[in-house]
Amino acid sequence: MKIKVRFMKRYVRLDMTNKHLKIFRDAIKDDLKIKPNGNCFIVFEKHEDSKIKKIEFTLKNQDDFLILRQDENKHTLNLLNSFSTNKSCDFIVFRILNNELIVYYSEIKSSLSKKNENEALEQIKSSRLFVNYLLSCYLEYHKESIVIKKEFFLYIYPKMGVSNKRIFCKMTNLRFKSVEVSDIQNGIVKISENKINEFFEIFK
């Protein structure tokens, strides 16, 4: 079978508005997207023993956000013998700010440890490859190239005191986010509308 190669005009999207994000959102399969419940987006942690079982984000400008969650049985591929390519981080946030696209690869962990940190990096790396593939598919079929202006890697863990607080690891580019678990029994974290910019901040 011979594959015909057709060259079509492709447009590089350097600026991004929530209108462009909506077109991109609508093009993506539903099982990848976390949909809002009212004005709240809820991210569930897949591990039952996690101290953080879900994070509730209250967003005022929902059109500026797209949150994806990979199902490792559906949205990953194990392609290499010596490396795991079938991992994924807990959720991926696409955000429009000042007509620029910012992406946050976000992983939830129960504590700070070197083991967890290494695992988070592998998961984020796989999800980053997945996003690159997703954008390549979008370019191929929708003829529009979306440019990510900034990328951040978030390691989210429960706040457990000042002594273990970390902010940034220059070697790995991990940004550490300690969060208050408001409902410890059910492992619920709530990020209110007025805390969204602080949580999804633009790091220098």
C-alpha cells in the first residue's frame, strides 16, 4: 500500500486566546479531558493510599484552562525496551495568559522523597512526550501548529510543616507545591478562585 503525501499550508499559532484553546479543546477526545462540575474542576488521585485523594480547582475564567488526564491503559504506549514510555503524570493543565499558552505537568505525591521525585520526573517526561505527540496530531489533521510558550513541572504534596518545605530543584526543573489538605479523612484539597494564580504561577 502506497501512502500519498500531500503538502498543505500549515499555520503556526504563536499567539493563543481562549477562542483558539476552545477549538483545540473541542478537537480532543472526551476521555482525555477533565470537565467542570459547575465552576469546579476535580482531579482524582488514582492511588487509594494517597494522602491527597482529590484536588478541587474553582476557576473563574474556565475558558482560559484545559485540564487533561491520561488513562495509562488508553493514552500511553510502551515502545522501548530499556525505558518506560507508558507512564503519565496525574494531570496536565493548559492555560492561556496574556495570549500565550502555558503548560503545567502536575504530579501528586504523599510526601517528599528522592524515590517519589525520581518517579514524578519519569511520569512528567512521558506526559511531555504525549503532549508533543498530541500537538503533532493536531498539526497534521487541523493544519495548525500550537506553540507552548512556557512549561512547568509541578510536584504537589501535603503541607507537613516548614522544615521539609522545598520550592525548586534547578537540576530537574521540578517546582514543589505544598498544599493544605482541608479534609484529611477524605484527602481533599481545595484551591479557591482567589488562589488559582498563586497555584498556577508564572515562574521565572
